[in-house]
Amino acid sequence: MKEVKENLTKKMVNWIYLLDDTALPESQMTPSYPMGVNVLLARVGGVVYAISGMCAHMACPLFTGRLEGYLITCPCHDWRFDIRTGKFLEVPELGLVTYSTKSEDGKLFININ
Ligand code: FES
């Protein structure tokens, strides 16, 4: 049983290198496409958050939006999302997929599973 759990854990955590940790300054965001997945990266308070790069409304590219604190505003129709949770502020039941990130040896990684 323990062996099965370890195998499941290994399959679920697949860290993919994104960029050097210093390449994303504080309060900045950038698009990224690990394994073809459209992701928006944003650093706030020293932490790098990763959410879907396409708006939940009509899929506009969020990296062209505005980042203010933990909020990103879509450039197309001003929907606002919390980058920590991916939630749409006006209707929290709606939102964006979020991904785990980690920094190790000066490099930034994402888990897209
Ligand atoms: S596409 Fe983002 S608010 Fe409409």
C-alpha cells in the first residue's frame, strides 16, 4: 500500500523548469507555456503565483491586463481575479485554474498536474 501511495505522489508532482528566479521582478507578471499550457506568472510579496493565462470570461490573454496587489484585471472587460486563489471577485464560484510553483537553486518551477 505504501508503495502505491509513493507512486501516485510521484506521478502527481511533475516540476517543470520555467525561468531563472530573478527574471520575474516584484509586482510583475509574464506569460509562460510549460508543456503547451497557457499560464500567467505573477510575483507579489516575493511569492510567484501561477494561474491560467486565459480569462474565464472570453479567454482574453491576462498577461496584457493590470496587476494591482493580488488582483489582476482582465484587459477586455475588466473581470478581476485573485492571483492567490484564481477566484473571480464578483462571483467566487467562478475562477481560473491555479498551479503550484517553487523556487530551487535560483530557478523557478511549476507543477501543471
Ligand atoms: S475576456 Fe476577460 S473579462 Fe471578458
